[in-house]
Amino acid sequence: EGRALQKFLGTIRNVGLAVEPPKKSLWEAIFGEGSSFIDQMPSKVFEAFDKESYYKLTDLSKRADILNEATLSLTGITKSRAKIGNLIGAEAILYIGYQKPYTECGSENKIDAVAAGLKVAGFAASMATGKEVNTGNEPVSKPTGVRYMLIPLDATLIKVETGEVKKAVVSNPAKIFNSVGNLECPSVLDSFGQGLDEAAAYIKGRLSPIVKTEKIKVFVKDEDEEVKELLQEGYEEIVGETPSFKKAKEAWEKADKKAKGQSWGAKANLATYYFSTGDFEKSIKLYEEA
């Protein structure tokens, strides 16, 4: 599935995000009749998707100067994708609609970390001293109020150039627990944020690569002094006052050429450059060569 997504995306990083205006008849059943929170939902959805996103997102709802409401429907976006892409510099458009939401209350047993910690500490003390240590009769697991909330996001990712699409739908509810032992059901508004974050994370997991921060080493050593100097020159381009990965790439390409393709440091650095641009196929090839 990951390889198929990589092939579908290619080097796509700039994405326009369109969020369907929520149908009040659906969401009033969740938030209550006349709730002003329903009107805030599109901005909340954008925030959830923009958080730690692989894509550089543009909120299409903020471009009323060039896009009308009809254009922001799924049909309108599909038809006008090339125009929208040119206007905002996007390579794809992510459309977020909704299916029918629901919420209900229940209770489930939840571990009391404090009580569990006391039990473990008591067992450890008993083993160390050979004497039984009284940790009380507080139960480790307690019935706790929980709200099940389904934020049924229905996502369609459309490639601007070809019109190809990938879809993902959230169908499992989030579980929002009260504090351990509290049987009251968490409020709808308090639960919505967590439910939305989980729904957005599921969609992002299906329609974009997982974002993970890693330190990537830039190599500056080589047996050939001229190659070494070029590697160092590239490194200095990305750590200076005005960092330029493009100029660093040019220096590393010179190093690779000077070494006649035999500098693993130059290839690894170039692989890092292409990784940063989203050209993963070229990046993987260069890492393998290095």
C-alpha cells in the first residue's frame, strides 16, 4: 500500500484543501439545534490536517476572491482542478466531506495508573524485604465513563494534472474517556477535538506519507582533497545565514562529477537533497548507490 501511494503521489507536496460546509441537519443531532460550533467546523478540520502535515496545505475557503461556493464542491473541484491548481500553485486537491456522524455514551474499565503503581511498588518492596507490604484495597481497574464519537470524514485526493483520485473514509469512532473512575459521559465539545484529531490522523495515514523527524547526516569527508572541499562547500551552503539547498546540490554534483561517481558522500548528500524535494525514487536510488 505504501509503494502504491508513493507511485500515486510522485513529488506532490503542494495541496489545496477544500472542506465541505457541514449540513446542519446532520450535525445538530450531535451539537444541538442552532449550535454556532457547526459553522466553525471547516476551520477546525483544516487545523487538524495542517498539524504535522506532510503536505504544504492551502485553505481554499480563504480564496473567495477567486473561488465561488460551486467551485468548492467535489464536482466543481474535479471539473476545475487545472484552474485551481494554476491559481494557487497546487499539484493536488484534498476534498473533505462527511458521512453521517454519531455519538453515544457508555462505560469501560480503565486502568488507574496511581493504584497500579502502588501495587507494583508494594510487590517490589515485599520481594526486597521478605515482608508483606499493605498497598490498600484500591482496585487497579475501574469503570469509567466514555463517549464514542464518530467524525466520519470522507476524503478524496485529486491529482491536478491527471484527475486520478485516491479515497479514504473514517468509519470507526474515537473513544474519549473521563478521568478514571468518573462514570459521567465526557461532553460533546470536549470530545470533538480528540475525535477530529484521530479522524484526521487516519486520513493522513492513508493519503500521505507518515511524517517522522530524523537527523540526516551530511557527509564532508573524502580521500580526494578537491572532492572533500566541494562536499564541505555544499555543507556550508545549508548552514549559513541564508541556507540554500539548491546551491548545496550544485556543489555536491560537482563533487560527484570530480570523483567520477565514486564518492559515496556526494551520492548520499544528493540523496538527502532529493528526499527534501519529495523525489523519493531518485533519493532511494542514490542512497542505494552510496
